[in-house]
Amino acid sequence: MEVITAGSIVAPKGFLSGAVYCGIKTMKDSLDVGVIYSEYPAAGAALFTTNQIYAAPVKYSRNVARKGKVRAIVMNSGNANACTGEQGYKNTVEMARSAARCLKISEDEVLVASTGIIGRQLPMDKLIEGIHKATASMGNTCEHGNAMARAIMTTDTRQKDIAVRLKINNKDVTIGGITKGAGMIAPNMATMLCFLTTDISIPYILLNECLKKSVESSFNRITIDGHMSTNDTIAIMANGASGVSMTSQHADLEKFQEGLDFVAKYLAHAIVKDGEGATKFVQIDVVGARSRNDAARIARSIADSPLVKTALNGEDPNWGRIVSAAGYAGVGLDESKINLYINNILIFAKGMPTPCDLGVLSVSMKSRDIHIRLELGLSAYSDTVWTCDLSHEYVTINAEYHT
Amino acid sequence: MEVITAGSIVAPKGFLSGAVYCGIKTMKDSLDVGVIYSEYPAAGAALFTTNQIYAAPVKYSRNVARKGKVRAIVMNSGNANACTGEQGYKNTVEMARSAARCLKISEDEVLVASTGIIGRQLPMDKLIEGIHKATASMGNTCEHGNAMARAIMTTDTRQKDIAVRLKINNKDVTIGGITKGAGMIAPNMATMLCFLTTDISIPYILLNECLKKSVESSFNRITIDGHMSTNDTIAIMANGASGVSMTSQHADLEKFQEGLDFVAKYLAHAIVKDGEGATKFVQIDVVGARSRNDAARIARSIADSPLVKTALNGEDPNWGRIVSAAGYAGVGLDESKINLYINNILIFAKGMPTPCDLGVLSVSMKSRDIHIRLELGLSAYSDTVWTCDLSHEYVTINAEYHT
């Protein structure tokens, strides 16, 4: 598997993208509208926020994704088109229609995504003009890929993109992706968007399964602050331009899955590393649980505890907060069987603190990457969650904004 | 109902308390061991943390409370006796035994509670000497009540106590209480302790029911940071010294319940107001839910969102964060029916932001008390949760400690 750091979303064959500034964001040198387009008909799959309050583009795109054909994604940043009622929905439809007209494809094949401020109607005149310009400017160079990666950013501090190239049937298959994440979006919340492209040919039902698997162990295993957005969207298009066809019986299905997993995990981790105010990248492994679900619940309980997160910010190996957060996850535990390692140093054994080299541990806490491993000693299931710390900067970002 | 602000825990007849410094805490002018004692046999009831990792005194006291007779509570602060294994449990038994000997009662009637650092063994020599001194110094003056309220504090910034006096059968019945809360306990977590006394006579099964009811709408409806302690304990003793007997058929049972509710709610609110770094006291009412449980889940989801808490800290009426936190509570919602009031001003109506006097709203956000009311419009059930904001001070308190 070859990792490609340039072009990303247009690295697979037969994909073009275009991004321009249309006037939604206030900073004029930023980009705020973009289109990703497949030159060939493509299978599509997508996953969305489970928040009961979801934005108009989520409502619309759910229906598009259900049909399994997605040939273009049109998106804007700076305005989430959430809590905007019927008018908001009409505007989403208009975005899809406008992109479809420019691209000369059916509007049923156009997915829509928005991120940014919520509760405000989109400036449709500017946006429609932006969609026209974005489609007119499409291309498949590195610059095009970079522009698209930047256009989906809100307060992300850097673009997040990656691609990989695999050999299947002796041909090159490429998977590319961009994502944006945990930037505060005035006046509201962070939204996670992720768009993926691949030039393999694959039935949409199988594509959907592959996407779910990848997301399960990547985007569904990260948490910044436990607050779920109204607009989260992950979508993939597969256009077959590589000349390789994938089926559920194909010997290299696992290879393709691994490539997709790699891209999804890389992008999910990039979101955590660029989390609001984050100074630490924390991996939490829970092993020895009675089920994977139990392990995940405990890992999330630890990851979402403000006391654990502030201790990590303070570079303190505070085992008491970690163990007690595990204790209230709603999973039955046997305290006397629990071991805890922080940065591979055993600090808590069989339910009690154990002597260890606190000097070495203390120095290890200063690195950006922190590894927590909790052994429950109950059975053989495990899971992993990634998170960041809770810093003064997080409070500053989120308290100092005024509506 | 008469509110009594002096004496509190020894305001009911027939109760004595004694508190001294024995050397567990490092500050010498503080108190760290105390005993609350009934001069007469008493019914007892208690509720404990549901954390799977629970301290030795919780394990021990659960068994005591099960029998329904509690004549004394012995407690220490500065050390939680949690994650201390078999030796920790032996030490708890020794605390009960020592208090029982001093008080010449059965050790089966002695409840034990501890709060403070976790993972360290108690200094038993000092503690036993402390228990001797505390019992020898017992009395029922205001000073005794105040000393006991201070002895349970850890990093609380002020003592939290109250008592009420009711007329039942033309006689005085008094209910008193003390609590401690959301102070950071190096190196670990906040513990909630609450001790209550009353001079009514009441069967312990009924007392247990009354306590559960009161706690359900007070201590079970507050949250500081969603991190549950290993040591939470709420206990009540009822000794009959008022000469009034309560039964489940008594005409004034509701009056007694109201008195107990008042004390529990006052103390629970006092914990939130003294929360780590708290600058706001926030009431969240969720109405129009399909069940009380649905309403409580949504209120808790809002109360525990770091994005909502930081907005409150910034005095920003950020409806988007509130509504989206309601959306991921795991309860089915109809966005188009939702109304949101902040400080009695309608800011979000039928799923969309609505024009309101932002100047008035903005000024109202500067007061300490904030009122959030979310109307779901689904059915007739409601619930209320109280919380505080998330401030820089919270991060400072919890990040700057080093193990």
C-alpha cells in the first residue's frame, strides 16, 4: 500500500474537484463552496449524524444515498443550514439542482453537505453563483485537491487529507479522502465532514458495508467533547475508472477494506489531533471485556470525563480518575482484576496502585501521544477509542464567542 | 416550616456530634474526623454511589444500612479509603469498631464514610486516636454542628448545612443535614457526602422510601462534570426523640416528606453553587416529554455538554448548543415542535430561531442564576436538572494538580 499525500480527493482516476470563495465566510481569502465530481457514473454510500436535530442537507442526502448512486458532492462551509425549517430544505434542494445542471447529471445523484453557523438561511444568490464557478474551475491536479480540502474547513487549523494506492488484479486502485472536524463553528458546534473517492468498481451495497466497517473503527471511535453535531456526514463515491471490479467474493476484498480503513483512521486521527485546544493525542485501549460493546462504553466513559481530560492536559498520570470513570460506564466490573498501564507502565494492578518508576512515567506524560491501557480481566473482548485533552484553550475558544 | 440555619445536623433532639483534627489532612487548622451520634436507638437508611469501583466504607456501610438501624456515623476526610484492597476494608471495620466502643453501642449500628485522596491506606493510629477525641468532645451546640459540617469538607469553599422545623401532632419535628461536594480531591475526584438527622420516629422501610424520593429530585438531579465518585454516600438517622411517630398512613406524611425534600434540595443546590470553578447556577427544565425519564435524559445531556457549559461561562445564550445537545440524548424528538426559553425569553420556536430582545437576554445572562426551559411538545412529562458552568478555573483546579 502506497501512501499519497498530494491530491487526495482527486488522486483516484476520473474524479475532479473545484472550490471557490462565494461570500459565506467572512474571510475573503478562504474558500467556502466546493464540488467533487466523478466523470463516470458512480456507486455511492454515506453515513450521517444520529442527532435527532439534523440539518436540511442531512435530511436530503439520506434519501440520495439510499439509492446507491452518487456522482457528485456539493458542499459549503460557513453555514450549516441547520434549524432553518422548510426554507432551509428548499435551499438544499436548490443546491443539488444547481450542481446537477452545471454538471449535466441527475439531481438524484448529487449529495449535499453544509457546515458552519446554524439557524441562518443560506445566501442563495452568492451560493448558486459559487456553485457555477466551482464546477467551471474543476480539475484533478494537486492544487484542486488541496483547494477542496481547504474549502471544507471551518476553524480547523490545517487541512486533513490523504490517499492510498493498492495493487489489485495487477492494476492501481486508489482511495482518497478529505475531512474536517473539531473546529468551533460560531455560534454553535463542530461538525465532522468526510468525503472519500475511489476508482474501483463496486456494488453500492458492498460499498456501504465496507464504509460502515471502516467508520466503525475510526470516526465512531473518536471523541473530542462528546457533543454530537447536527450535520455529520461521511460519504464515498466509487466510479470504476481503475478498471478493477470488486465483489463480495473477490480475493482482495480484504486488501481494499484495509486501504479504506487506513484512510478513514488517518483522517479520524487527524480530527482528534486538530481538536479544539488539544495538546494531546490519547489512545485508550480497553481489553479483557465481556463484549466489544462493553469495552467501547468504558473507553468512551474514560475519554469523555472532564476530570481525565484535564489531568491529561496537566500531564498527570492520574489513575484514580481513569479507573473511576471506567467504574461508572454502566458495565459490571471486578475491581480486584483490573490493571492499568499508562504509556506502557503498570501503575495500578489488581485493584490497587502499584509501585512504578514515577520519574519515567512523569517524563513520558510530556509527549504529545499518550497511551492508556485498561485490562479488565473478565473475558477476551477489547476496543480502542481516541481522544484529546481538555485545555484552557478549549474553554477560551468556546466561552469567549458571543452570539 | 421554619428554616434553621444554625446547628443543622444536631438541631434535631437527641443528636450529638464531635469533630477534631487527627492528622490526615495536611492543613493543621482543619478538621478531618467526626462522629454523629444519636442518644437513642435510631432507624437508618442510606444510598450509595452506583460506581462499580467503590470504596471500602461504601462496601461496609451498604451492609449496615440493609439492617435499618443506624445510631452513629463515623467519618474522615482527606483520605477516601478507595482502591485500598483488603487492608482498606479491615481499616473501615476498625473505624466502626472503634466508634462503637467509644459510644458503647453495637458496631452493627455504625455507618462509616470517607472522602479524600484514593489509593492510600488510612493512617489508623492517628485516626483511632481522632475517633476517641471526637466522641469525647461531642455536644449539640451550634459550634458542634458547624464543626461537623466543616469536618466533612475537602476542597469545598464553604460549609453546607441546613435544618427545618415542622409541626406534626402539635409537636416540633426537626430535620437537619450537612453535605460536601464538588471539591477536587487530590489526586482524584470529588465525592458527595450527605448526612441527615431527624427526631421523628419512623419505620426504617418508610424512612428509606422517603429518602429515595427526596434524593431522586435533588442529589440525583445535579451534575457538575458527569464524573461519578467511588465514595458517594447519603445517610439519614431517625431517633424518635421528638415524641412524634410517622407511619405510611399518617395524615402528615407528606408534610414530613416536604421537609426532607426541602433539606435535600437545599443541600444539593449548595453543592452545585460551590462546584469547581462554578460561576453560574443553572436550572434546566425539560417539559412536554413522553416520560419523566426522557425529560431527565435530555436535561442531563444538556447539563453535561462541555459546549453548553462553556457558553454559559461566557454568558452567551447559545441556543444551538442547547438544542443539539438535546438531540443526541437518545430520545426521539420532533424538531418542528421544539421551543426554547432562556431566562424566560423565547429564543427558539417550532424548530427555528425566533426574533427576541437580545439586549435584555444578554443582560440577563450576567446574573448568577440561569434558567433554561426546553419544551418538546410531545406529551405531558417533565423533569429538572441543576448544573454549573465550565470555567478556566475548573481546568486550572483539575489540570494543575500533580500526583
